Amino acid sequence: MSSIEVNLGSRPVKKGDVLGVEGEDYIIAIGEELYALSPAAFYIWRMCDGRSISELVDRASSELGIPKDQLKEVFVNIVTRLAEYGLVELGTISKEK
């Protein structure tokens, strides 16, 4: 199994298409493969447009009224799982400041 490193500087880009909703899960298709995402995973997947996870956390914090510190680990964990299943591709930002 490959080891995927995800951090706040990672820049995920979503892959796949939304097919619909089944129960509480959102169904995503990549080719012939179907994936069921929880509402939280779908919310994060939908945001993955190449911005850094840190930027996505900032946006979600504003939208949801949840402190950033409570969202960072959740975002990193969910994006890691999405990457493991091929539902996002990862890029990184430069470490220069």
C-alpha cells in the first residue's frame, strides 16, 4: 500500500463526477468505479479545486462557524482518504515564504 502524505499545504483537486444521492451518501463515479461519500467527505471533496487545505479550512470555518483548529485534522484525514481512493489528486505549495 502506498503512503500518501497530506498536510495543510497540499492542494487537492477533485476527480470524478457526482451521480446522485443514495440515503445519506453521495455517489461519485470515476470511470466504472463508484464511491459513496459521507456528507462531510462530500463537502470537502466538492471544495477541492487546487487551493491549499489551509485555504479550504479557512473557507469552511467561515461557512460553518467552526474554529479552524477543530477543522484542520478532519480535513487532512478526509483528504488523505480521498487521495487513497483516487478521488483527489494532490499538489503542494512551495515551502518558501
